[in-house]
Amino acid sequence: MEFTGERIIPDIPQWEHLYLEHFYRYLFAKEFIKDKIVLDVASGTGYGSGYLKDNKAKAVIGADINFEAVSYSKKNFQHALYLQADAIQLPFRDDFFDAVVSFETIEHLREYKKFLYEIKRVLKKTGLLLISSPNKLNYHGGDAGGKNRFHFKELYLEEFSNLLNQHFSTIEIYGQHCTKLHKDYSNKDYKPKLKDILINKEKIEKANFFISLCADCEIKMTPEIQVSIIIPIFNCFSYTKQCIEKILPELNYNTEIIVINDASKEDKIYDYLNSIQNKVKVIHNKKNNGFLKSCNKGAKLAQGKYLLFLNNDTIPQENWLENLVEIVEKNEKIGAVGAKLIYPDGILQEAGAIIFNDGSGYNYGRNDDQNKYEYNYVREVDYCSGACLLVRKDVFKKIGGFDEKFSPAFYEDTDLCFSIRKLGYKVMYQPKSKVIHFEGASCGRDLTSGIKKYQEINKTKFVEKWKKELIHQYPHDKKNVSLAADRQKGKKILFFYPHLPSYDRDSGAFRLFNILKILINEGHRIALLSDNQMLEGEKRYKEKMEELGIMVIKIPEFKKGNFISTRTLQRKRFIKNLYLSHDILWFVHYHMAYKYLDSRKKYAKNVRYITDSVDLHFLREQRESELLNDKNKVKKITRTKKKELSVFKKSDIVIAITEKEKQIINKECPDIRVEVITNIHPIIKNHKNFNGRENLLFIGGYLHCPNSNAVKYFVSEIFPLIRTKIKNITFYVVGGEYPNHFIDKYSNKNISFTGPVNSTQVYLQKCKVLVAPLRYGAGMKGKVGEAMSSGIPVVTTSIGAEGMGLIDGENILIADTPEEFTDKVAIIYHDKDLWNKISINGKKYIETHFSPEIVGKSIKKMIDFE
């Protein structure tokens, strides 16, 4: 189909932001269609109808006036039913559907009133309409300027509301906001969130689009509550108001606030709570019950899947709640998660907390710089303060809530976290959730009087209750703080890498990313030292590492002292302390080992040194020199080989990526231990079959010389031959850093350079064949394994297939001349049976030899040395 700007075609990557804008409406609708018979009017290319059917709708019919759109829907989204139909003359009987969904339709119709009559006719009396429309005030086709040639009628909020009220007795209108939709929907790490589109009702006129729910009966107009925020208060009017006013505008429709007023004595408290009764649930205790009992009371009234206990003397920062929910949603074994607590002046108050074996607590990072790397990665902790603590409601209920023996307060949050862990759940610290906490505002700080005196009283009770568990905690000593701050009990491994791993753009980085995940899952404590300062675009990679539980270390910029050598000494001392605090140093690429291993091994003799070759650099350079007949590179190759082999000889373990390279290393250095850790390729379970695919694909960036050489070779010598056998074919070159002169020379209507993409899967699922015409290189070729794991057949050279044990004609096609390469591409492009054979066998081969489960066993065996 041709993209006009109106009907979204998911296969066209350049319109990903528009796809998100449209997809979010179906994400919203998903909450209301469980077990319902649904009609999707103006269903376009059908992805939304298919999504609703996949998300528990009883049945979905997509109707669109465009024959080509209906044909596309039937071909690509087969779970729903599709038919060609006019929105103002629907071919269905009266009172048939439980729900009608129609997004961005009404503005396209001259007879828009008749359209609503038709919807009303086919809806059951108890039915629900979900409908959207652009906001004329802000949409580019209205007052903001510009004109959408496909729109006949755009509406202001009042017009939209009045129109719907003519047909339905109950309507609820939300705002859709599109300024946050810049993430790539195809990125497998990105999970869409409703918070990214729903605008608070008070700000609805600022929305780009409106989404409305309409009905003629009593109906629950909001989906189930996800989070119940429980705020116990006693006096402190100014703090309470500040806290609630801060969080109210940011909350979703599926979040509730429960305020437990614990018999406050300030009249202002009652006046304020009365003024917000329509926005929050307010419970007034007749007598002062204390913090703990008020929390338990609020929990019993809560409807949410998660309980969020929040002190009233806090100011949550942007995205605080979203970040807490995100981490607990990803892992069902996480029972609770706490925030980073900050003093009003920005100094760190708590980055997770520690309990020593004598029962005493320690706020990790207290009074330190909150931006230090050790406080900014997700990790399992002993407990997090109840000032901001999110807990699974079912776990909280199973425990019986906060133990009232710790009433009125103190150690109740610590006790709860120990109980959560006893049930087999984890307690996590989430640094991306930041909350300012005015410590002591409610309880004071005097340990001898008032409620604060219970801190010592309840410590004794806690020690008695958990004396068996406390035996396994670290002794109360400052030397143990960094050890106790992270409950991962495996080996402490420090990785050295030139920059943060751009796992979605680079084969070596993708391999490292998977190794890191395997080690984290095995319970090891991982740190990553990025040699360079943060490059442009690296922020998201840093956040991803920290989200996985990896401490990302940057070498500080030390200030000059009185002597020139001061900065050097500070740097050496910093590196030395890192070495001494880890069990394993893992250098990725020989040049990282050459830079950091040599002169430091003397003061970290008990540390194990691993050099990960990734591929043999001197072998790649040698092959390039032979291919290009460039004898001037002989000296460079000699230098590279000398450096590479020198660090191998100083390492306890050298990692080769293939058996062949292991043999080469062993021949050069017979006395060293060499292990093979191959590329790692998670299997893409659902992939498109032969039908619906077309065109050829290459993946790889220009900065890796074998890639640029391969592209030149293909477009110059192979692709012209292919075009004589396959008409109207396009060659997609996916990857970045190709210079303008290169693109200007080779791009045309049949050769498309996409530049960097956040995910290659869009192309791996739309193209028919991946070509890898590599003529030199070393190691394993990530593009080959990635393609095979995604179900797309590969045609490559002997160099491209090297080190993987692949068989020509069985799980891959191998060709080393332009003519042979052309023939094999043409054959598999047209032969469905051969295509399916290579696709299935290739995927099975990757799963058997290069999946995370298989390679993980090799890594575990290597790491578990004694």
C-alpha cells in the first residue's frame, strides 16, 4: 500500500512516530474490550483490530471503505475479521456490538452526524463507544495553521462534547498528547505506557487529540486501579498540601490517592481535605492511631494492584511513580521497590538501606552526592524506607500488612521488607524514582522523646523477631557498607569497554549486552567502566545498563594539584581501588587490556584477568591487506599482533569467539587458557513467512571497514546482475556512519541507506533475504546470526559464514563469486520451499548453538573457577 499520511502502514519505518500516535488509542481501548464483541469502524490497515483481538476481545470486526486497506488487513492481521464497508451505512443489524471503536474517523466525514446515528444503531443498549478526534485548537489543520486535505470537519472541545452528548447520556473525554511519542515502537526494550498520552482533565484543552468514552447506561468508565497511593497524615498542613498538589496533576486515570487523616489538630487540614474530596479518598480517624495502623487501614480500602506508601513530607519528582511501577511490572518476583530519597538541598538521603547483623540500619549514600555512579543503578537491597515504598498488594495481604507490634512507627518498613524476602520476593531500589523528603518533619529527630523514641524500642523487637536471618547479614562496620549495599552474592566483575555498549547498533556490543544479562541473572555483581566520556546519544545506553542492575563507572575528571603528577596519581589511585574491590577484570578488546592490565596487575594479584578478543584484530588486518594487495600495512599488522599477543600472555583467561580463532591463539601462545564464548542470539519466536516479504537487506555500519567494503562490492558487482533476474527490487543498507559522498555515489531508487535505526526487526521481518557479501574480517558475523535467529534466510560468503559451522544449502547459502552469489539470491528469492527450509533450519541451528541458554552454560563454566 502507498502511505498517504492517514492510514498507518506498520511496515513503513519512517512513519514510526505516527504509528505510535495511532497505536496508543488502541492501547487505551484495550482496557475496555475484554470478552466483548467489538466493531472497529475505519479500521485502516487492521493492526488495531488485530491488537484488540489479541488482547482478550471476544471477537473483532474491522470495517474500512478502502478495498486495498481491507486486503492488507486480511493478509497481515488474521486474528480479526475484516470487510469493506461505509462508515455511514454499516452492514450490521441493530443492537449487535458490545463496543464500537472508531479513531480519527469523524473529521473525515461530511455526514458525521449520520455516522454517529449508525454507531448508535449497531451498539447494544449497554454498549460502549470509544472515539477520537483532533483538537481543532491545537491540531495543525485548525487554528494552529496548515490544512489537512483529508479532513472535512475538525472540532473544538465544546463542539466535540456537545455532539456526543446529543447521542449518549454519559460521556468522558480524555486528552491525547503526542509530544512524548519519540521512542521507536519497534524497539523491543520499549513498552508503551498510557501515561505517555493521557493528559490531566484540567489541561485537556492543551491536547492534540481527544479520546472519549460514551454510553447510555451505568458503566465503569475507568479500568481497574493499578496503584493506590496511601498517604497517612498528622498535622503538617503545608507539607501535606505541597505533596498532594505535586502529584495530583501527574496521575493517571488508573491511580487513586487515599489520605488517612490521623486525627490532626489543624483546622487547615480539614478545610484542605474537604476541598479535594472529589479527587482523592479521604478517611478521618476518630483518634490518633499512628503511622503504622493508618497505613494498614488505607491498604484495606485500596483497590490497586500495587500499594504505594508515601509520607506527606515528601515532594515526588517527575516520573517517580512510573519508574517504580515499571520495575515491578517487569519481574513478578519483585515484591517491593523503593525510591531514591533526597534532601531539599539536593544531597542524597537514601539510596536503598542496609541492615547489619546487630539490627542497626544504615541509609546508603547518606549526605553524599546523589549523582555518583554507585547510587544510580537498580539493585536488590535489604530494605527501602517507607517514606516512599511500592508493594504488591497480594504480597502485603499475604504477610498481613505492617506488623502492629511495631506500632506506632519505626522498623515497620524494615520488618515488612524482611517478610517480603522470606516469601521468596525481592526488594529493589530504583534510582530513577526521585523523591525529596523533609526528614523529621512529622516525627522530629529526638530519639529520647515523642514518637522518635520508638526507633530504639522497635529495634529490640526487630532483632528478636529476625535473629535467625540477621546471622547472615554483614557485621556493623563501615568497611562492609559497599558490600552490604547490593544483595547480589555472586562474583564482583568489572568490565572495561571503550564506550557504553550500543547493543542495537553494533554486533560486538550486542554480544556484550547479552553476556552482561546472563551474568546478572546468575547473581553476579557487574560494573562497567566506560573508557571515554559520554558520547552523544549514549544516555539511553547508560540508563539501560543501570536498569539491568549494572553500575556504570566513568573515570572522574581529577583537578590539577600543585604538582603536574597529582592528576595522574589520583587517577591511578582510583583505578587501583576499583581493581582491589573486584574478583574479575574483564577487558573487552585487546586494546583495553593493553591500556589497563599491564601496569596494575602487580597490586591486584588475587584478581582474575580475562581478555575478550571479540575477534582477532591482527587476523582481520592481515586479510584486508591480502584482499586489497596493500603491502604498506605489514608494519601495522605486526604491531597489532605484538600488542594483542602480549596481553593474551598476561591474562588468566583469553576468550575467542570461534574454535578456529582459539586454535590460532593456542598456536601463537601455547601456554595460555583459551575459552570460546560465541555470539549470542535470542530467538525471535514469531516471524513473517515467505508471503508478504520482498527486497534485500544488509545490516552494518560504515566504521567497520569490512562492512563498507562489502557494500561497495555488492552494489558494484552483484546487485546489477541481481536486477536482471529480479525486477523492481530494492536493496536496504541498514546502519549508520556512511559518509555523504558514499551515499551520493551508491544510493538510487533501488538502493536505500536508512541510517541508524533503534531496531533492525522492522527490516528483518519485511525483507526476503539478508545478503552478507563480506570479503574479509575475523570472528563471527553478528548480522548473520541475528538474521537467522529472526527467520530470514542469509546468502553470504565463506568469510561471512566463518566460525559458525554452517552448511551451504542446509541452513544458509554460501557464494564467493558475483555470479554464484547472484544465482543463489535469485533462487531463494523465488523458491518458497527452499526459503522455508533455510529459514526453519537456520533458526533451529541458532537456537541449538548460539542462544543465551546455550552460551550461558559456557560462561557459567568459565566463571565458576576456583
